[in-house]
Amino acid sequence: MPNFNLNQQPRYPIVTKDTDIALTNEQVISLFSDRNSITLCVRSSSGHPNRGGYYFCIHKISNHLFQLETMEGVYVDSFDLDILVNFINHASGRKFNSELLNYCQNNINFRTD
């Protein structure tokens, strides 16, 4: 089940990336080639065409700075490209990162909005 109101669809176009391995900086930056904001859906490389995944609402501030938002458009945090890619890989189960685990446990998980 999605963690957002289905009547309030993501604000940004959904871009799907099907992969079982960690994303690279180059792959992520290429998703912004013709737009500044996306709702990235990272899902497994195989399965039902309508399968779900891990959603990330991202606004590109510059080629090196990105803003992460909730589905409703509430600001979460800003990351440089390296940290954003590591965050996506960690949160989607592609590559564990102990520093981001600590960040998620102490910052994101305690949000009240």
C-alpha cells in the first residue's frame, strides 16, 4: 500500500528504473536530462509490469544539489549527488550504507509531518 493519499498523485512525472544493482551517479543525473523534478521509482529488474517499488520525489537545484521531498511535496532534506545516490541505493535495498542507516533512524524516521 502506498504511504500517500491516492487522490493526491505525485507532483512530478514518474520515472521508473528497473534494476537489481546499485544505481550510479551517472544514471541518476541522466534522469534529469530534460527536467528538473522527478518521482523516481526504483524497482526490481523483473516481475509484473504493474509492480511497485521505492519512490523518491526529487527536485534538482543544480547538477550537484538535490532536494528530496515527500509525495505531498513536503521538504525532507537536500543532498549532494553522491549522498543522494547512496541514499537511493540504501533506501531501495540496492546497497547498504551504515551512515545513511543512522541518518534515516535519527532524522527521517522521527519526522512528524
